[in-house]
Amino acid sequence: MDDRYGSDVLAAGWRERGAKPVPQVPAEVDLVVEVAADGFCGAVTKVQGGAVELEDRVGRRRLFPLGGGFLIDGAPVRLAAPAASAQGPRRTASGSFAVADQRARTALPSRILVEGRHDAELVEKVWGADLRVEGVVVEYLQGVDLLDELLAAEPPSARRRYGVLVDHLVPGSKESRIAEAVARGPHGRHVRIVGHPFVDVWQCVTPRALGIAAWPEIPRGVDWKTGICRAFGWPHETQADTARAWQHILSKVTTYRDLEPALLGRVEELIDFVTAPTS
């Protein structure tokens, strides 16, 4: 007669004998899983450093260690890092296909100009890989008011075009008047000025990426960045406080999905303008 308990009750593995194995599933982007411990349900957004990031239907993001403790359709699974080959062609933060083993090109004479350091850092974080492949340098003006001075010192040409990204480019604004004057002037043919409608480039980061419902409304007459820091309860007395606030905001940007469409299209337009073949 068969002994259903086995001949040796002290043999290793007796507890697991007959247990159903838990399947291992690659944590592919957009895979929807549930966390068994607390019921959090979300789609995989990235896998990094032994952890998987999940985003739920309202945009909340949480990190969990890879391994067991997850459910798919109610069944237990173990999440594992996807194999490199299974992930397909790697994409840059801008969504472009990454160019393998591509060295940065020698810089083109053309440039993309932005208003300040924060604008430059945001463009670098999302489009930096693409710009290095194309050989495009991003410089900052410290204000669009200084654009005329730069154009006079280093005039653009068919081979040296300037793409300019400005904040708060809306009808009737100072920025729009400057853009219109440049377009009518002697350099207009070789300069492309575009912009987003927000007061500051900080607002180009989506509220969802920051885990907030919306950016706070700051009253007229209050320094905008100071008002934002105060509204979030962050230190706001010094320039260092503002710098730390921006680094926190910038840290939430990992891909183009974390930026507003009003910025995305304009940066892509400038890249196309400065890299178009010269006739």
C-alpha cells in the first residue's frame, strides 16, 4: 500500500511537497498586478535596482521589491526583472529609440536657447540623449530680454540657426512681443521662437508626476517660485531653498510622460528646426 506521507517524515522539503509552485512573471511595462499585502493595484511603469514601480488608476506611484507577494487575476505570482531581449529596443526618456554605441556628435553651429538653468536641466533630463546624438547644444539666456543682445553679437545664419524656448508665451505678454519683433527683424528667418503658456517651467511637470491634484494658484504680486514653495510647506527664504525645491521637482521627471504636452511639442519642434539640413 502506498504511504501518502512518505517513508521519512523528517526528510527535507516535506512541507513543500505537493504545494503548487508560484509562477515567475517578467515585470513588463504596463503589466497590471495587485499587491497581496494591502490590495494596491497598478500597472508596472519601470523596474530599477531590484524594485518595481506601480502606478494605479489615479496616478499614485509606489515602489515594491521584486519577488513574491503579487497577484495577477487573483493568482499569486513572483515578479522578476524582464530580460533585456524581452524589453525590445531601448528608448530614451523622450520616447525615441536609443542608438546603441553611438558617440556624441561634434556640436552643430546651431543652438537651442532656453531662458534659465532650470529650463536647461529639464530639457537635458528628457532630451539629453537625443541632443547628444544630433550634436545640439542647449544654452541659457538668463531671460528672453537678452535675446537681441545675443543675436547682435553672434548673428544667426542658414548654417547657424537658433531655436528659442520661452516661458509664458501667450498673446499680449512681454515674451510674445519680443518674439514678434524678432520674427519681423533681420534675423527672423533663422530664428524659431516657441514657448509654453505656463508662468514658469516648473509647471511643465505634470501634477500627476508630483502626486498633487493641481499646481497652486499664486496671487499676482507674489514671487511665483516663493509662493509655490510656501504653498507646499517647503523652505522658501533663500535661493538655496528654491534650488532644493526645483531639484525635488526635477527628480520626479523620468520620461516625457511626466511633462505637459504644451512643452513636449515645442521642444521637438526646435530640435527639428536646428537639425534640418541646410539648403
